[in-house]
Amino acid sequence: MAEHDKEDSVIESVKEKIHDHDTSSDSDSDSDHGKPKSESDSLKSKIYRLFGREKPVHKVLGGGKPADIFLWRNKKISAGVLGGATAIWVLFELLECHLLTLVCYFLILTLALLFLWSNASTFINKSPPHIPEVRIPEEPVIQIAAALRIEINWAFSVLRDIASGRDLKKFLSVIAGLWVLSIVGSWCNFLTLFYIAFVLLHTVPVFYEKYEDQVDAFAEKAMIEIKKQYAVFDAKVLRKIPRGPLKGMKKD
């Protein structure tokens, strides 16, 4: 009996040790689960986003229906809009139709059909066509004008800031951008340029939203390399350019 009681006590002590080990392992696993969460939060905050983006792509594009169209949330509407833009570009660019001539022909055809329908309705015992009264509301026009005013004033302030000579980096960036835009403009006319921008709006955002992690990683490496090259260019060229005294400095 004594030996049996001894064996029972040994078994109970072993069970207690196993239970203590399981509870300690559970607590360790809980702490381990807590660590990756904090680490994942810190990693998310350290992830490089293109142009310093903090919002989703849908919010960056303004949200609402325009963003849904650009991101192909409704494929039928997006395809219809892109197809309509392509038809307009083919009509005016490839077929070389003129806008004023096309608008005049369209108005002539529409007015002729409505006029004939209105006069023939009494002879064919049918109701005349219902021509709606079109009026442009005042509020959307004011909102569009206010938004354009804000954007134009912002552009003027940026140009003034660049012309003042305070930021050489921004000045060189704007000059390079305008130079590239002038080259692209010499290759094609305004309509083709507008169509290219429209197609890019329908392809680049949805591609970026699908592969944003890979694109951001590549963009981070590219920005690091650009900053290195700019630092070399700044040390070898820009710092050697003589500059006049600033207006705010006192004259001796």
C-alpha cells in the first residue's frame, strides 16, 4: 500500500509539473501573440508609401463615383466611359473630324427631326414630342468656380514661391517637368495628350491598388537612389553656383 501511495504521489506531482508547463507556455504564447501585433503596427507605420500617401487609393482619388470609375468598381460603367473616350479620340484624331462641324451637323439633324415630328403629329394623330426645359443650376456652377479659384490661386502661389529663389530643388523639379511636358506636347496635340492622360487614369490607379506593396517597395529604392544622386549633384554643381545675398539680410 505504501508503495502504491508513493506511486500515486509521484504521478500527481508529474501532472502538476505538466500543468504548470502548459500554463507557462500559454502565457508565453499570449505574450508572443502580443509582440507581433505591436511589431506589425510599428512595421505598418514604417512602410513607405508613394508620395507619402496615408489614405487608401479610393480616398486619394476623391472617393464617390469618379473614384469607382477609375478603380473599375463597376466594370460596365468604367468600360463604357473608356470606350466613349476612345470613340471620341478616333473620331476627331484618326478620322480628322472637326468639332464645330460635327456639333453643327448634330444640331441640324436634331432640330430637323423635332421640327418635323412636332408638325406631323397633328396629321398622324400622335402626341408631339416632349422637349424638356434645360436650365443650368446656380449652385454647382458656383462650387466649380470656387474650386477652380482655389486651385488657380494655389498654382500662382507655388509659381511665386519658385520664382523667389528660395528653393532650388523645387525650381529644378518644375523646370524639368515643364521641359518633359513640352517634349511630349511636340509629339502629339492636346486631344491626344488628354486621351493619354484619361487612359492612364483608368489603368495606373487600379494597377497600383492591386500591387501597391510591390510598387511602394520599388519606389522606395528608387527614391533612395535619386536622393543619393541629387546629393552628389548638389555637392559637385549646385553648391558651387554663386548666389546673391537674400533680401532679408542687412547690408553692411
